[in-house]
Amino acid sequence: MAEAYIVAAVRTAGGKKNGRLSKTHPADMGGKVIDALIERTGVPAEKVDDVIFGCVSQIGPQTFNVARTSILSSCLPESVPGVSIDRQCGSSQQAIHFAAQAVMSGTQDVIIAGGVESMSQVPIGSPAVAVKEMGSPFDGVEISKRYPGEHFSQFNGAERMAEKYGVSKEELDQFAYDSHKRGAAATEAGRFKEEIIPVTVTLEDGSQEEHVVDEGIRWEADLAAIKSLNPLVEGGYISAANASQITDGASALMVVSEKALKALGLTPLARIHAMSVVGSDPTMVLEGPIPATEKVLAAAGMTIGDIDLYEVNEAFGSVPLAWMKAVGADYDKLNVNGGAQALGHPLGGTGTKLMGTLIYELKRRGGKYGLLAICEGLGTANATIIEVL
């Protein structure tokens, strides 16, 4: 089968809710990461066969195909098509899979996969709230019969993950603290410089600055303060500190065929080694990364011990910690530069964001194999193994 290669990966720095990126239109953010890929690779813009963008809340400024509006906000010609997809929090990881599958099938040679989410302008859950009078997605007769009384809450799923896999409040709080300390250390050491592109933002006083640092990092994170926060439900596990941050941001990478590598003189960063996507119990919601990881490792003929680093999205701290316990992973290889508890989780933009972080850190350490897994609403999950070249 033909191979699929990643030749560049970029992202914006994360913006806090109502923070530095909150006034930047999502299509403009999408256009900026597209432009950065073209500039870095030198690929003629007209050679891009497709743009595949993930976006979860496709309403308002993110509706009408945000992949296409991002193209029209970029240097790409009008002839380049685009499509927006929603696999919830794994949307842009699925964009990578679709791009790789197109290249591996031989039907396309150069694809930009990415994602964008302005959670300040389009709050999570906006599509359901905006058209509430039309009914809930869970009101259907058959789904109501199959899962009576369920609302498929991710928050409840996070609590159940901690309980099922024996993740304590103490472990969750330590992991949240480590996420901030790792994110701060990575930023101070310049480890994100290769992946972050500047975005010019206008501040409240009218001055302009380049936004290049993830806004959610708590530089003086204090473990005692984190521990002092009460769980959001009495006797529970999840607090405001050990859940992901609401974030604005965009990210993208370029996937190409071997033919394009040679024809365009490109140097690959990584090769897509194996991919999986699974469905799991929608009432647990967030358990999917575990079977997705088992499936992708089996497909690759590998064990978790063969993987040098892993990125497992910190939608809630209980997800990567439960995943780690279930698959026998090493804490010291997990989200080594911090995760969504510190750096943020821009929903549809998270998959390609984490993939870029994974690739550049593997290169920095001289590692070979990396694994990315993301939990997704209603019990689905993607997992991807890459080989750094």
C-alpha cells in the first residue's frame, strides 16, 4: 500500500475563553495555519488537492463549511476545495486519517488536514442550544429505547472513568499540576517554537501584539491550591483544575504521497504508521481511547512498550490516567509537554495540534514511534501511530 507522509505541522498558541484570540474570526485562524504550511513547505498553492478541517460547533461564524471559508481567507486559490467534519473532540485527528487514506489510495497527493474552534465566539454546545425548539439529538424513539434516561454527559463519563479504573482525586490533582509544570517548562525551553505561528491580536488599549504563548498555562501552579478545590459534585473526582480549558485556536498539517515528496522536493517529518477508529459505550462517553489503542497496536503488530511517546487528550484528567492504567503505559512518556489542562482544548483543532506537538518532541528526543489518542463524544475515539523520519 502507498505511504502517507507528514511534511509540516503548525498551530496557533491557545487563547483563553474571552482572551487574546477571542475576537479573531475562526476562518481567519484557519487561513493563517494554511498559509503557514504553504510558506514552510514551498508547495505551490495550486498543488493542494483538498483541505479537510475538523470543527465541532458548526454554527454562526463556523458554519457554511469552515474549511472552505478558511481557504477563502488564505493564499490558496479558489480552485482548492475544502470539507468540514465533526467527530467531536477528535475531528482534526480524523482529518489526518481521511487525508492519509486519500493519499494511500492513490487518488490525491497533497492534502491539508487541520481544525479550528473559536470557543469564545461559539461556545461548546451552541448548535443544540441555538435550535433547542427543534428538539434534542437524543429524543429519537430508537435511541431513547436503547438508552432510556441517558443524556450522554461527558462530565458524568469522566467521573465514571475515574471510578472504573481506580483513578483517585489525589492522582488527578497531581496530574493537573504536572500538566501546568510541564507546559510551563516546555514553553520556557522553547519546545513549542517550531509548531506555533504568530497571530497578531489587538489588545484592549488598542495596541497590537503577536500571540505566541499558550494563554492558559498557570505559571505558578500550586499543588496545594489544586487539591483545595472541591469536586464539582459532592464525593466526586472532577474539579475545575483537572479538566481541560475552554480554548480558541487552530492547527493544521500537510499530508503528502511519496510521489509528491519526490516531485516537490519535500522532506518528511513523519510517516503515518497505523490508524484506528472505534465506537465504545456512549454512556461511558470517554472510554474509546483504550480499545482504539488496542486496535491500532494490533494493526501495527506492536505493543505499548514499542511506543516512545504518547499524547492522550486531557479532556478530563481521568481519561489519560485511566488509559495509562488500562494499556500499561508509562507516566513519564505521557503528555510530556503538558496537555489540555494547561495548554487548552480547542475542540476541532486539538487533533492536529497534538500531532504536531508529538512529532516535534519525538524529533527533539530522537524517538521513533508516537501514539495519539483522543476521546470523543458519544463513545468514539481515534488512535494514530506515527514513525518519525
